[in-house]
Amino acid sequence: MQLVDIKDLRVSFRHHDGVVSAVRGVTLGLSKGESLGIVGESGSGKSVTFLALMRLLQAPAATIEADKLELDGSDLLNADAKALSDIRGSLVSMVFQDPMTSFDPLFTIGYQISETIQTHGNTGKKAALAQARELLAKVEIKHPDRVLKQYPHQLSGGMLQRAMIAMALSCEPRLLIADEPTTALDVTVQAQILQLITDLQQETGMSLIIITHDLGVIAETVDRVVVMYGGKVMEIGDTREIFEDPLNPYTKALIESIPGREAGKRKLIEIPGSSPNALSPPSGCPFHPRCKLADDKCASDAPNLSTFGKNRSAACWKVVQ
Amino acid sequence: MTQESSAIKSAKPIESIDNMLAPRNPMYYAWRRFIANRAAIASGSVLSLIILMAILAPLITPTSYEEQKFLTENLAFPSASHWFGVDDLGRDFYTRIVYGARISLSIGFVAAAFSVVIGLPLGAVAGYYGGTADWLIMRIIEIFSVVPPLLAALLLAALAGGGFGNIVLIAALFGWVQVCLLVRGQVMAFRNREFIRASQALGASPLFVIFRHLIPNSISPVIVGFVQAIPLAMMLEAGLSFLGVGIAPPTPSWGQMINIGINFMFFYWHLALFPTMALAVTVLTTTLFGDGLRDALDPTLKG
């Protein structure tokens, strides 16, 4: 059985100019212990997809529709607040982009981590604090005792992101969603945090989803990659295959626009134009206005995700079997 | 040269940068802003003096407030033995003014506390849930803001009768609106902060988020709302007592004393002047103190 099972997820937001369709029919699955990378530009719907999965979007503004939205066999689409609180943290938890704002500025790190432990288990305050200390040691924080007593503004971004990961892992979730976990960090710290996340994933056997706009982040971290654009899935495949033989022209363009090792030797190829306006998305394939291969069919009909070989699928009219 | 090198030798090595980087508490900056505000400091001192006088009233007054000890001297003008003169019923007027501070201040503080008790949860719920809850609470607030408070309070006091408890409840009924709006604004600003979402993502229930994160983060607007509710309640009490539906005699209330004072105003000016001044100074200092506190705690909040 799959841990995450999303079928035809659609998310839209009410906006004063109309309805914004942020996610337009996303289908994807994730098995236990697997790691998945979600890549896309800003506004591709990658974060919204998983905020919707965790039901963290505010109800009146956001509308979530799906044929299936399941996590470890339990339906999330119609779950009530109580059920959601139980699932969040214990079954799935999330690490956010900016560690500086992910902690409440009023309380110490130790207090916040032990609080999270206490809300899920019947542990006492002391036991929870000891557990928090252990977790901080596990995420390779050098002075866990000191950090326990410190306030968020006293720590650096890298330290806070480690503490955030410790807090996210405090209830041993089966799935960790990391939404741009390294974007706000120093380049030197980025690699350490990614290494930490993959190490912890292997150690605990949990599943992992990394959301990023940086292909470099996921190249060495995840098993499979989902490429999203304009609220749709453009391509799914094993990381190696995606990088070596991208099928969708968008994926190809993304890979070409990585500076890479030969930076300076070749001219960086950018993707012309900008990501589509979610208020009035283009007809047909969302990428066609910027695609070199686009023709009339791409402009009128949206391609469906079709499989090409084992574990591989892409949504493009130009890819032939 | 040698002195210099010995100074270098004797200097302690820096073992930790922790102390140098000791972060300053946000309260430190609030305090700095507050003491830079002269009006707030001055009014704070005057207000503390008034509060002290109210607390120490029995020690600093010659008689009790209801004792008609000076009937032969009634309506006497201020003198060395009667600083504020004697009232129409032969009571030392200074004593009555000091005791009046007790009523005014206690009604102000208790009513402000009740305003927070009503306004804080409603504001938090409106700000956090939005939608229907917010709509409903905002409409209730609108009803309160279109009704003139004194007229409505007059009606309620006439129906329910005056007295300390009722006046407090009536003042809180009109005082919670401001607290509610301040808290609502703060909660709305914080609701979409990342740490709130992070806490939700880790399984915090709505009530947990409201009580453990949003309300503690709303403490400055709550303090501001509390202090701003005090002068409003004091004015309302004085107004109702002036109109005869507030605090009943012989308990001294400044509003009630002004009412009696105006009967004698053209000949015995002191009976109207002193309670009016006491009320004006107290309300003014609380207002200025509240404004200073607001500016100190929340420099972005204006109005």
C-alpha cells in the first residue's frame, strides 16, 4: 500500500480578481521509505499541493477537491480537525523554508520541542525535555543543553533549521515534508542540512518529500523526481533518468539552465518568458507559450500524463513512445 | 611601552562571546522608548502618586469621608485646616476627594480587567477563525460603536440600578470593543506567520495555537487595550454618578461631587472645582500614560 496517494488533486483560491487555480489535477503516489523531490518554479503549485495534503490551507479562501487524498490509508479530504491534529506531527510533519520564523519568538527551543512531544504522547514535562535534548543531539547540535534554554533569535539559521528538523522528527513521523528546507540558508550550511535529512531518513526509514526550485538540491538526495509547472505534473521519473534523459521539454530546459561545472564555458540557457498567470492559465499545455517545440495542438489540448517505460511518465504531446 | 604590554598581559582572555552577544530583551527597547517619552513619564509619576494616595487614604486624611464633623463650618473655603474646604454637609472636602480616587481608580481598573476578559477571547476567535465567527463579532462591535455609550449606559444603569458592580459591568460592556479589535488585528497578523503554520503542521489543535502562541504574542496590544480602557471606564462612572445613577452617596465619587458642586458654583467655587480637577488630572494622566505605553510596546501601532 502506498503511503501517500493523491489522485486528481485540484486546489483553487478565491481572489478579488477571480479564482486562482493553483493546483490543476495532480496525481502522485509515494511508497514507504521512498524519497521524492518536487521541482518547479515559483507558482508551479508545488508547495500548495502538500499544504493541501496536510490540510493546512485556510478553508474559506482555499477550495480543495480531489478524487483521492490519502495518507497511510486514511482519508484526509474529509477528516475533521481532531483527526487532522492527530495525523499531523505523528504521521506526517513538515519543515519550512525560513527557520528564523518557524519558531515562536516568545519561547525557548526546549520548551517548544517538548511541548510538541507532550501534545502527542503522554510523557511528563521532564521526560519530554530529556527527549528533546536527545533529538537535538541527533541532529548534530553541539551543545544541546544550552540550545534547549535558548530563544530562537539567539541561534543561527543553520542551527534553527536543525532544531526545526528535530522538532519535526519528535513524534517519529512516517513522512517528512521539507518545503525548501535549504533556501534560506548559507550555501555551506545547505549541504550539511541536506546530508542530515537524508541520513535521518535512512536511519528512521521514513518517507521523504523535498520541495524545491533547485534541481541541484535533489540531484543527490532523492530517489524519484516530480517536475511541476503551472499547477500540473510535467514529468515523473527516477532521479538518474530525469537528469540523464529528460523527456518533457520543460524538464530539459530546467536542466539546461543549471550553471553546473562548466559554468563560464558555455552560455547559460534561460527559459524565455515567465511562469503562467494562475488567474488566466494558458489553454492546452501550460508550458506551450514558452516551449520551443509547441504547435497548434499544444495550444488547444492539454496533454495527459502518460507512462513511458518503467516508473516513468511525462505530460507532453511531443514525446513519442 | 612596558605599561602597555603589562596591560595586555593582565587582560583576561575572552572565553566566550555569549556575554558580549547577550541579546537584549524586547522589553529593554520598550522601556527605552517609554522613558524617552517625557509626557508618559510625567503622567506615570502623577498617576502613581494618585494611586498611592488612594491606597493610603485613611492615613493621609484627618477624618472619615462620611463624618459630618465640621457642620458649623459647612461650605467653608479652602484653608490651612481644610485644604479643599468643607462641603455643604460639613465634611472635610479634601478627605472626600482622596476617597473619591479609590472609587474612580478601582472602577477604572476592574472594568478594564473585565474588558480584557471579554475582548481577548472574542478578538482571538475572530482573528483566528475569520469567516462567520469574525463576521458575527464584527457586527456586534459595530452595534456597540453606533450606540452612544453614555446614553446606553444611562439606560442600563437606570434599569439595573447603579452601584459598584453594575457600573463595572456597564463600563466593561463598552470597553471590550477596543481590546477585541486590537487583539483581532494582532492575531490576524500572526495567524499566517510561519511558526503558527509549523505548529499546526506538527499537530497543534486550534485551541492550542490560540492559547499557546497567538495570545502570548498579543500581550502588548492587550496591555495597551487594558490601559486605554481605564480612562474610558472612569469617565463613564463619573458621567453616570453626575447624572445620579452611578455611585450612591455617601460613598464619594467625583462625578457625584461635581453634580452637587454645580449647585453652589457661583458662590462656593471649591465644591465644583476640586472634583473636576481631580477627575481631569486622573483621566488625563491615565490617557497619556496609556499612549506612552502603546508607543513603547508597539511602535508600529498608531491612532
